[in-house]
Amino acid sequence: MQLFVARHGQTEWNAQGRVIGRTDIPLTEVGHAQAEGLAERAKQAGIEIIISSPISAVVVLECINVV
């Protein structure tokens, strides 16, 4: 078994050096591009299951048709 760990893409708060915690802050354009890149890498790695946080910065990855 392999385990891959990824962090969400950039949010406005990340860009400002602020910590998100559990606050639901959407991704920036950079963050969306990062999520798309991660989705492509996940497809190439053959990842079958994604377990994620319910915040929108994370859920966007699942909306890019990774699984």
C-alpha cells in the first residue's frame, strides 16, 4: 500500500501568510492551477481513493475528475 499526502492549493489567506485552520476560504487562480496539476499527478499515479477535508479548497480536487 502507498499513501500520498497533499495539501490544498493556495488560498487568499495563504498568499497573505495567514493560517486557514478550519475556515472555508476558496482557492485563488494559482490554487486552482495547483489543484489541476495535483489531479493530473493523481491520475498518473493510479490513485483510486481520495479522503479529504470538507472545506472547498480541498473538495475542488475531487471536482476535477480525479476518481
